[in-house]
Amino acid sequence: MRVLYIEDNLVLVEQMQTALVAAHHQLTHVTSIEMAIPMLQVQCADLVLFSVNAHNISLIKNFFTTKMASRPVPIITLMAAGDERIAVEAMILGASDYLIRDTAQIYLQLLPIVIKQVMRERQLTVAHSADQETLRLEKEGTRMLATFIEAASHEFRTPLSVINTSSYLLEKLAETPKQQEYVHNIQEQVETILHLIDRLIKITRLDNIRTFTFMPMELNGLINDIIHTKQTQIRNKNIHLSIELPETATYLMGNPDEMSDALNELIDNACKFSEANASLDIQLKRRDHTIDITIRDTGVGMSAEEVSQAFQRLYRVDKVHSTQGFGLGLPIAARVIDIHHGAIKVESEPGKGTAVTVKLPRPIKT
């Protein structure tokens, strides 16, 4: 480690040189603060030892101000017994630690230990600052992305509305089945893009909120309502549906719209990735402390690697995009469940299917 020592007493410098070389440190010596400042500005030291006394105390403030303006370097002050007031002032101004220079030179034995501790604290401070800066950049990136999505969604919706209106008029004028097919394809693609925009806005909004407006909601009926909207999808694939719900109502404090959206995403995924004649089992069980909702299918399943990435945004298990989707369903569901103070777990095996379990905190009985 490169140590810069500010001291005009050559005897003390020789003693310090011997102690630091033994501790495998490289010592550079200057006799004044004025000589030290340019060296710090070119970053030639990792730590400063500053010999302080009543004669140079007036220069301390200027030194620390200049030092902070360049690269921050830890400083350990050294002083004679009785100068503790100066040590305290130096600590207030920014010194990392201090040692009292005793006649038995015990301070030279303690110095390598103090240097190690100061540098360790410095590393932790730098790491914390880096984490804080990373967090700040992430928040700024999220804010910029949210602003872009909000602005872009408006710009997209306007032309898409025009296309949708025009396709509706074209549908009225279509004379052949082929023409009608073309119009329907246009309408389907417009709806797909609009759905993507809605999902992007949704996940962006969820990133910027910490809680929902909670109210009592009933989960049995909520699940049945979702299943009702999936009847066509289930019938077209001849999916064998099994629903196991408690005989009595299951109440939970939450946001019905958001929870319905989350469970809808999970059930929609189960249907989407199930082959014809597959099975879909939905269970709701009331445990002692949680309400567990399990959605189990016998679809294509996922490998362990795919499961580990399933909650990443825009991640698609279906790399060839043979099924509709944007890779936002699971992240949206997970975020909604997280805001409800719940947890979500995915278990899957290729060719055998997937089980998604949602655990929500059960209301405490009073």
C-alpha cells in the first residue's frame, strides 16, 4: 500500500519507514501540507499519515478541503499526548482515525492494525457508495423507461385506432372469404400490439407503486370468474379441467382487480402451454397462516434453467414464438403477489407440465 507521510522530523520519518516496510507498505515522505496536496491530486497515495500539532492546526481545514476536492484518501492523524483536542477536530473535518505518539513507540506497533481497519472501512464505504449509485441509476432508468412507455403508448394508440377503424370499414366491404381473412388478420395484429402496450404500461406502473388499495375480496368467486372467461380456450384444446375450492367463501384483504389480473395471467399461461387433451387442475387451500392457490397443468413444462429465468421480463420459453405472448405475464403476476405480501413458486419438468403455487397471507382471526 502506498502511504504518504507528512512530517518534518526526520527521526520520526526513519522510525515510520522501518515500521511500515516491516508491514509491507511503501512510504513516501513530504515535510509540509503544501507539498502533499499536489501529490494527492495526482493520486499517488492510498493513505495519508498526517503529523498534527498546535503549530499546524490552522492548516488542517484547508488541507481537508483540498483533499476532498480531489480523490478522497483515508487520513490517520498522529499527535503527541495532550493534543487529543486536535485529534477530535481532525476527525470532525474528515480524518479516519488517530494515534497518540508515545515515547515507548507502541503506536508504531499499533499503526499497521489501524491502517488495516481504516482501509477495510474505506472499502465498505466505497462499496456502499457504488451500491447507492447503482440504485440511483436503476431508479433513473426505470423512471426514463416509464416516461418513454407512457409517451410511446399514446403515439402507438393513435395510428392503431385508425387502422382498427379502417379494418372495420374494410370488413363491411369485403366480398370474399379471403378478403375477410385478411381483414381479420389485421384486426388480430392490432389487438396483439394493443395488448403488448397495456402489459408494458402495467409492469411499469407496478414498478412505481408499493401498495394497492386493499379491501375484503372473495377468492372462490374470483377464480370461478376467471375460469368462465377461459371456457372457449379450454374447449378448443379439450383441456380436462378440475377445480377444487373450499365449500365456504375464502376472504382475503387485497385488491380484487389486481389479484384477478395476476391469477388470470397464471391460468392463461397454463392453458396456452398445454397441448390438446391436457389436464388443468386448480386448487385453493386454506392453511393455518396462508391461503395457497395451485395451478397445475400437464403441458410442455420447463427445464430447471428455464424455471430460473421465468420471472425475467420478456423472457420466452417458446424461443420460436409459436405461441402468443410477450414474456410479461409471470413478472406481472409475481409483482402483484409481492405487493399483496405473498410469494409465488414454480415447479416444472419438461414434457410433464408445470405447477405454480401462490401463497397469500391469511387474515388473522380476531
